[in-house]
Amino acid sequence: MTCAELVELVTAYLDGALAPETEQRFVEHLALCDGCEIYVEQIRRTAAEVGRVRPENLPEETRDRLLDAFRSFPRG
């Protein structure tokens, strides 16, 4: 597995949604690549922190900017 492939699969990995053989390749790559190991940990921590943010505690401008960003995100 390449670093680029790992980046594409990181969300599925963290959600436990990879096929067993793909997860094995993912884990093997992490064992060999310090950069990807750090990246996955950063994504894991970011998701945990963002999950703690309560929408009602966001300033209205920040909430609107986030919603606009997600609305403009290309759908695959």
C-alpha cells in the first residue's frame, strides 16, 4: 500500500469499515511508515476533538463558514 492509498482509506480504517485484507495492508504500511503513523494519529485526535464541539457553542459566523465549506465540497 502506498502513502496516497492510505490517506484515501484512513476514514474507513478509523470507522472499522475496511475489508480484512485491506485493513491488513493498511496496518502493515503503518508499521513501516512513521509519517503515515503520525498522520493517522493526527486524524484520530482531530476527529475526537471535533466530536466534542457542540454546535450551539460555535459563533454563528464560524458555523456558517463550516456549513458553506461542506456544501461546496465535491461529491464523489
